[in-house]
Amino acid sequence: MEVLLENINFSYNKSDSGALKNLNLNIKQGECVLLTGPSGCGKTTITRILNGLIPSFYRGNVTGNALLDGKPISQMKSYEIAEHIGSVFQNPRTQFFNVDTDSEIAFGLENNAVPTDSINERIKTVTNSLKIQNLRGRDIFKLSGGEKQKIAFASVYAMAPDIFLLDEPSSNLDAAGIDELAKCLKKVKSEKKTIIISEHRIYYLMDIVDKVVCMKDGKIVNIYTRDEFLKLENSELNSMGIRISHVTDINKNRNLFGNELKNISSSADNTKCLKVKNLSITRGKRTLLSNLSLEFYPGEIVGITGRNGLGKTTFLRTVTGLYKDFNGEISLDDRVMKSKDLCKESYLVMQDVNYQLFAESVRDECTLGLRNADKTSVDNVLDVLGLLKFADRHPNTLSGGQKQRLSLAVSMISDKRIIALDEPTSGLDYENMIRTSTVVKKLAEHGKIILIVTHDEEFIANCCTRVIKLG
């Protein structure tokens, strides 16, 4: 099926300068098209127009035509759009309707009145094809972020739509998960399906993509064929707010950024650190991590990696006092800490920051719970993170990447000793990944203990002084 966008203009509210401006795009049947560019450039807005969420769910001012095989999408019923377009959202939690994985994969098929035997066979085929048999029969609420994304993709894949519409599908996946995603997309493409994908982490798509649409400020600034795009230097990509387009290992990236690993522990005072001793973490009957003994020092930026579902997020929640089902000892400055004490000393930037945004404006979010907050200092932090112009906006009107940076701003202003970040660069373009790295380095210079769970090798290379691989 052919997708055509003609002279599309859209703004979410009257004060918005325009999320999309005079946008024209033609996507042919079987093409794989990458939408990329800086955070907030309009990539997600395009996906919302294509799947009908604009204007049926996200209200705003829209003009122009969005056509699916010549038929206006705005005039199609939701079920008609769903027959042809399957969407995987940036935050998969927002598209779940069930509490277990099998039911979620079956949900669309059930709505189409597919017979039970056929549904069961389809679930088996889908989970085998996507190599996610280990996720069958699981509680969705107990899955990691990467595992949730796999289930979201599987639920769409089960429906076999003509067009796959994906928004940042790799943001919470480990390296193995990204490789699996790439294989799935190649399989989808071999079936002559159309793929439209909004991404910042683009290297894994270079063998799949046919066309790259580069955007900025709601406009298409250039459209490249795959071969044309691959000829661009990294410096050219970075100037457009785009990540590197090829896979390099951490050490090569580290040389690119001029960042050296540091052995802080060899010269540090061993009493002035965060220690975990013989730490074992369980969830129900399942042991996530066993017998860990680690030390983290002021001024360090420690990257924590490992496969999806291993327990990295739960580890962060444990050392910041939010998760209590563990055995072993956690100490700070050689003083054994209880969970409530760890909470007082720590700030955690969650993987899904929507859980920790409460105020009516960006500026109010930064001062929530603080007495006599210094407005000038708050505005300085927002300025560093490129958020000052949004200071009076409601946090829920921000893009995913902007919300990530807001939560990081709150962590800076909180002035806690331990700063834990869970996938802080998911949804961030090159420029804002660099902004985040700069802020993290400044926190380290002020003697903070910084722990970062991440799969982002570019980010690791840019700022981490040590990397721990769990599992």
C-alpha cells in the first residue's frame, strides 16, 4: 500500500509554532523508510498522523492530506486503519491491554474473531520466529523495558499488517536484542511489507533501509537513498543531530570522543564509597542477581550493562533504597545503610520517567519538594539541558527525550550523593546525548557517585569511566 503525505501542517496547540510544517512525503509499498533528526523534530508526530492518533486522540490544528492508497486516513475508522497499519509505540506500556504476554500477543487476533486454535498456532509461530519463547506466559508488569518492547512488536507482527510503524523500537534493547530486531525487520521486508521507523540509534538499520528522511523543526530537510546516506561523514550526521550510522566498538568510540577510562578506585579513599557486599536480589521465586560485591567511588561514572531482563534496573532500585527484597549488605562511607537511608542519599532517574513527573510545569517539577529553591540556579540547569524555553510547559506535553532531560535536571537540583540513571539516553538525539554526557560529567566533578544502566555504546564511550557487565 502506498502512503502519501501532502502539505501536512500540524500544531498541538495555538502557542505551538508547528510540530509539522508543509510536509510532503511519498512511501511506496515494500519500502523501508527511516525518519530521523533531533528530538522534537516531528518524527513521532508523523507516526501519529499515519496511525490515526492525530486527530482522533491527539487534538490539534491539522491541514493537508494523509492518504493510504488514495484514501484519507482521517476518514477511516480505527479498525480499518488497524487492518493495514500496525504500530509499536516509543513507550510500549501505553499500548498494552492485558496482564500476561500470551494474551497481549493474541489481543488483536481475538478482536478480529480469529478462531482459538488458529490464535494458539499463530502465537507459537510468532514467538518462535522472533525467538521470544522465554517470554511466553509471563506477567507483563514484571518484564524489563526491553522485554516489553519485544512483546509490543510481537503483538503487531501477529496481526501481519501491510505497514509496520515503529517509534524508537531499539531504545531499551541490548545489543543482542537490537540484532534480533534487525533480523525481524529484514524478515518483514522480505515479505514485501512497508516499514516506517522513527529512530535515533540508526546503525542497525543500514542494511535494511531504502530511504532516510532527515527532519528538523517540523520540516523535512533532506531525503537520502541508502547509498547516499552511507556516504555522509559522522561529523555531517552529528551536525544534523543524527547518531553514527555504523557499528564501532566502545574503544573506537572512546577514541572518537577523546574519553579515557580512569581507575579512580586505585587512588580513592576506600572508606568514602558505596559498597555492595554479597548482594543477592530476588523477585518472587526468581533470583535475578547473586552474590555481587562491588564498590563505587565519588567522581566515578559507572556504566552497567548486560542482557535485557537480567536485573539491572532492579539493581539500581536496590542500591537507591526502592527495592527491599535482597540479601547482603549495602554501605556508604563504611556505614551499613537501610533502604530508607539509601533513599535519602540517592536520586533515581527511571527508565519510564512518566512515573516521576508530578508538577504542573517544567520549572515547578524542578523545585517540587524543595524549600527556598533558587530560581536562577534552576533556570541555569534547564538552560544547560536545552529545556529553558519549555520552563512553563506542562511536563506531559514534552517529547520522550525532553522528559528524560527534565528528570536529569531534577536529579542535578536534588543534590543527592548517589545519582542513578536508568537508560537516560533512550529517545535522545546526538546533541542531547552530548548534553546529557556533559551534565553527568559535571556531576562527577562535584564528587557524586553515578551509576548508569545503559545499552547505548556511544553514550558509554562519551562519559563512562568504568563499565561493569552483569551476568
